[in-house]
Amino acid sequence: MFRSHNNGELSLKNLNEEVTLSGWVQTIRDKGFMIWIDLRDRYGITQLVFDQERSTAELMENAKKLGREFVIQVTGKVIERVSKNPNIPTGEIEILVEKLTVLNESQLPPFTIEDETDGGEELRMKYRYLDIRRNPVKDKLIFRHKMAQKVRNYLSDNGFIEVETPVLIKSTPEGARDFVVPSRMNPGQFYALPQSPQTFKQLLMVGGMDKYFQIVKCFRDEDLRADRQPEFTQIDCEMAFVEQEDVMNVFEGMTKTLLKDITGQEFGDFPRMTFADAMQKYGNDKPDIRFGMEFVELNDLVKGKEFKIFDDAELVVGINVEGCADYTRKQIDELVDWVKRPQIGASGMVWVKFQNDGVKTSSVNKFYNEEDLAKIIEQFGAKEGDLMLILSGNENKVRTQLSALRMELGNRLGLRKGNEFAPLWVVDFPLLEFEEESGRYHAMHHPFTSPKPEDIHLLETDPGKARANAYDMVLNGNEIGGGSIRIFDKDLQSKMFDLLGFTREEAEAQFGFLMNAFKYGAPPHGGLAFGFDRLVAILDGNEVIRDYIAFPKNNSGRDVMIDAPAAIADEQLDELELKLNLKA
């Protein structure tokens, strides 16, 4: 028996008990005649004491040889601490050690195993197994486990069945780029790793499983953006004999349950916003509604004043930043530089101040007099002390730029608080989007998304105006889940493939198995998938997903701990009948 108790459970009720503990040496304080050691495991810390008056000379000598992160086992008696530590559960006791066994020595770790460490991010990722010993990472992984259990319990209690779907599947042309796996037994042919179990969960509905879920790994070989991983986890769900409201009600209920259990906050019905309204008011389809700064369009007020930048713009639009009219020129110039960065791409920014003394001023006073500024201020609904920031240009680009500025200001002004939650449904997405470069339509979600029943006729006359029977759940400015009612009629699915530019032969080659299944009585069905990593992070008051993943990749998609991806041996290439033709 390596331990009778863990390092987080002993207290005064255990006084005079003989116990055995095991763990890692956290800190050592050697006063010569006495040695104190903090012993750590994932449950907590227990203080050990070696006393030359009560401990043998051999035991004292062995204790002096210990180093940080040594793995040890001790047996001793629980005694009351003289100097108590109210900050830890075991702070009233310590262990007078009678026996010490070194289970494993340790080199000095490359960074301190403390809550506040001296290790940089890349170094900690290289030694991730050490980083996990730190409370901030350990606690996040435990939190993730508890979330997964709550999800499983909720869905199981609501009649869902967890079914595993294949990891080695067929590559399909829609969506992101697939990770592919060569097949040794089928030379020249490849599996793909699933971007999601989409077609399989639909086949489970055809199979009569009725309510399916899975907490499942998914893979996308995309160029990585900030805080995105090439492999990620979904809560993947599907239901048969449902309409949109049925699906939304179930998963709104699940999210309410999670919010209540984890944050203690209760919510009524989640608000709903159309895709069109989200784009018009916030410039993106996942708005953070914890704070205002809704977009205000100004075309009618600002054009025709000989200010060419506004006159030539497709859209002039701005936001009102309450209480910030006292921003200095330096602060405003810094914001101008921020929006002009290549990542944002704005050519500049106009500002208007409604100062606390009622004075109205702007960076374009040359073109707009006080009466003009008063009308602009009225359009914003601004009050004394407010600052208005205005961008102009191509409509789609300028909305994206202003959305980024709005979120940046939300962060700078402390309006995006981790302990506040604002859930939202976004609905009525376009079914299709037209890509000029390829000259064809692409599915905005995926090719199995059903159009709104009342918009089906538009597929023949004006496909671009058809709305999807789709819905996204947004939380604190992040899309945490999305889904749709699926096409279950083979003729409508064939029509969708036609619109997306598939030939009949291509559709058959890629999705023939699904189309064949639809011939045997497919029920109406729909579902939703949550991004589990992000949901966990947000409910823990964070937005960075990396620390909630046990062994994450870096921004280049590399696992620096195991040095992957890596080259494989020529013998393996020969077995797979592959030859590399790497470009210089």
C-alpha cells in the first residue's frame, strides 16, 4: 500500500493516527535541526516534518538528500501544527515522519511547479507532463472531466444513446481540408479522419436510434488561427422525428443546466437573433451581447459634405463608446494604429467626441460643422461624455473591421467579464453562399442542411435567397454549438448536390452510401454539435482552450513534447507504396 490517505484530506480529526502518504516533493525548508517538506499529489499538499530531537540521524540525513519533484513515500504520525496555514485544507496538521522511502529521484525541473511559474508557454508545452502537475492546469482538466460527466448525465437522462462512430472514414470534398491516412492493405487508397461524424449520425437516424450523442474527437487540417487546434472535441448529437424547435429546446435545456450547475446562474428563454440582424448590428454572426456598442449606420447623414473618404464609401458605420470622451489624442491614435494593422485592414478611423461640458468636436471638423455633429451624435443616441468611432469602406469589410474594434474595446474596457454569461441563438442563416472565384455556390453549413420549408421553392428560382433550417448557439461572443434540420428526402438532397456543382457521378461516388440509405425510409431528423473544448473554457470563465486539453498542439500544429508530426522511415513508405516528392 503506497498510501493510506491522499495529501488533501487529513485534518485535526486524524490526530495521532499513523498514516502513509506518497507524492512529489513540492518545497524543502531546511533549518538544520528541523526540516519541513511540502508533499504534493493532485488532491493537495501535506506538510511533513523531520525533527532531530524526535527523528533518527539516518532519517534526518536521508531527508537532507531530497530534491524538488522527488517521488517519495512516508509513514508517520499526524500531529497538530504550531504555525497553522488557513489557506489549505490540511493547514492545521503535519506529519512527524518515522519512515522515508524514495520511490524515484528527479532532475531539477526546467521550470518551477508552482501556480505562478517561471516557465514560458513553449517550454511548458515541451514538458507538458510537468505542467499538468501545476494547479492551474490540473484544475482545468478536472473541470473538463466534470463537464463531460454532466453532459453525459443530462443526455442519458433525456433518452440519448452514446454510440461510437468510425475514425477511419472516407474523404469528402466539402468543408475543411481532411487529414488523410494511407492504407497499407489497399495501396494507393486513403482513409480520412472525420471532421465530424455528420453522415454517420444521419445513418444512425435511418437505423432507428432516434436520439444519439457522442463526445468525440474531430480533425481538420486547417491553417491554424489563434486558439484553434487541429484536433478538437465535439458533443455530437442527432434526433429523429424533430423540427427545429425540438432540437433547440433540448440543447437550450442542457446549456441552462450546465450554467446553473457550474456557475449558479439561472436563465430564462435564450434570446434569438436572425443572421441578418447579427451582421447589421454587430458585424458578425456570433455577437457578444454582454455589452452594447451596436452599429449605427451614417450614410444618409455624412455623405455629400465633400469628405471624399465618406462620399466614396459603400458604408459608413460606427459605434458609441460610452464614457470615453476623455480619451487623449495618444489613446485615439493608438486605436487608429490598431485598426490599420494588416490583421484588421482599415485605412483609418474618424472620431467624434461629445464632451462632458457639451462641446462637440471631431477629427473631421473641417467638413462637418457643429450642427452636422449634433445630428451624428443624435443618430448614435450618445450623451455627454461619449466617444463615437467611425469606419468606412466596402460594406462587408468595414463591418468585419468594426466588429473587431468593438470586441477589442470590450476587452480594454473590462466589459467582457468571465463570470458573466450571455447566451444567444442565431437563426435564419443563408443556405448557400456564392463564391465568385469558383463561380459556384457553397453550403454555408454543409450539404445536408435543409432549407426552410417555405424557402424550398427558391432553390429553383433564386437559390442565394434561400434560408437554412439552421441554428447556432452563441455564448459570450463565441459560437459554442451549431446544427440544422437535415435533408432526408433523396430528391431534395440530389437537388442540393446539383446546386453545389456535383455531377451525379461525383455525388454518387462521395455520398452514394447516404443516398442509398435514404431509399429505405429515412425519418425527419436534425441535430447539433457543441465545441466541447470552448464550452468548457467559457464556463470556467476563460476563452483560451489550450489549457483544457491534456496534450495540445502549438500554433503551428506541432506537438513539441513528442516532436510530431515527424518523418517516417523509408521502410514504412515502401510498405505503403508511397514516394515523397517534396517541394523545395
